[in-house]
Amino acid sequence: MEARDLELVLSTFHATKSAGEATAYTLGDDATISLHVSASGVGLTIGKIVALRLEGGLAFATNAKRETYAVRIADVFAVAADASVVAGETPRRAGFGR
């Protein structure tokens, strides 16, 4: 994947650009995405990503636990999101009520 492809995916998933940084994106309330990365035949899935920053050829993905992963953008082959994220809705929480 290339940086412009990843930016297109992020805009489709309604990620917003962070103030002051042109290549930093955050997702809405309780919305998360997963990055699927592969290099030299080894795959890695980084889940529950709430923020993503693109710099040079790297993507810095921060998850809900505030762990940050740095991966090459060229090694990202898929991005997954909940259907509610794609539709721009707030994801439903488990339990009763809305």
C-alpha cells in the first residue's frame, strides 16, 4: 500500500486529521481500525487502533492501550473497520440501551 492509498482508506473510515499535523489521523469515539501487515512472509495484525500518523514511509499506529507500533506503509496490505465506522456512526456498546 502507498501513503495516498492509506489516506484514502482513513478518509473513507471518517478519520479526522489532528490539529496542527497534516499526516496525523484520529478516529471518532469508540471507533477503531485494524492494520494487517506482512513482511518476509510473516504477518502481523495491529488491532484497536485509535490514532495513526504517517511520516516518510512509516505509519505510527497507536492503539487503545496507548501502545505505538511503527510499520512500513509498503508492508500494509489491508485495513479493517467495524461497519458502523465505515458508515460514520458511533459503534454500539454491549449491553442494554443505546
